[in-house]
Amino acid sequence: SELTQDPAVSVALGQTVRITCLGDGLRSYFANWYQQKPGQAPVLVIYGKNNRPSGIPDRFSASSSGNTASLTITGAQAEDEADYYCNARGSSGDFWVFGGGTKLTVL
Amino acid sequence: QVQLQESGPGLVKPSETLSLTCTVSGGSISNDYWTWIRQPPGKGLEWIGDIYYSGSTNYNPSLQSRVTISLDTSKNQISLKLSSVTPADTAVYYCARNKYELLTGYRLDVWGPGTTVTVSS
């Protein structure tokens, strides 16, 4: 995959967690972030530089530096336990790729 | 409120062609990209390809030789065909709208619930 994510991350309830996504294409394109809970379709949580769709809590935010994009959850809640995927254009720009996904556990 | 619904056979035999349809309701398929994504059991998301309302397409290089995405504007539908399938093509298949805005770029903002396709004899 052109985008690399840590397979699993854990966070204590109410604490802050950062999920990262690495890829050369991220030097040119912002990543979008999707949350997926078991048995459900993914849901967009962050897009562009740092934009949240309507209904997404403001504890979700994003940042980017060099070849790394990050999704930060400030004050993680039990309902944030899910798989998170980054998504961006591939290095040639004419196709898209997903990261392998990060399973977030809220302790 | 745009909604998407995937449909098609849940079981396909190896070497045959998988055919799925995504029906768009609550809006038009004009002026956006429409994307197919799949997810094998227990694995991550894989971008298959997309189509613009004009008919231009982009495909995942790893699937390009087997994939065709088309649209029917009269029916507000997007179709996916994947030829010469093997058990490795077993997955949940999703369609999604890839919406563009000048200041924020593209994002997959609306997804269908997905449809499960099993490749088995």
C-alpha cells in the first residue's frame, strides 16, 4: 500500500490519541479520514486540511507535515472505538489509495 | 439527502464476471465522481475505481485489466463489472460519492451500505 498506518492503537477513556498515516503522496495531497465500526460502512470524519462533516464531534481533528498525515481525537470516548482509514491520491495522481487501517481501542 | 444502494448477485462462480449496480436516490449523478471500494473479510478497504458523470474513468492499477465502471444517467445508476473472478475477489463491495469542492478537494462523503459478494463454485 502507498499509505502506511499502525495496525492498532489504544487510548484511555478521555485521553488524547493520534493516528498516523505515512506516504510520499501526502507531500502533495491531503488525506481524508474514515471511521468504520463493525458491520457498518465507513463514515467520513475529516476531509481536506482539517474539515469535519456535519455531525462529527469537534474532538476529531487532523494535521499534516511532510509525508505524514495525522488524525487526533482529543478526549476519546467509548463510541470512538473503531477502525480508522486514511485515504489520498496515489503518487501518480490519477487513482486513490487507502491506508491499511488502524484499529482504535478505548480502554 | 443523497442515498446509495448497491445490488447484485451475492454468489459468483470462479472465472465468471461479477456485476454490481449502485442506484443513487435523492439526487443526480451529474457533477460528481462515483467510486467503487471493496473490503475482503477481516481486511482493509481497497479503492477499485471511479467514474465522472462525463464517463471518464480511473482504475486501480492492480485491477485495471479486469474492471469496467460505467454509468446510466437515465436510471441514476453506476455499474461495476469485474471479470475472471477468483475467491480473492470475495468482499463487501461499496459504492460512494466522491464529492469535490474547490477549497477542500475531494472526499467520499456518501456511502452505500455495501453488498457482500462471495466467489465460490
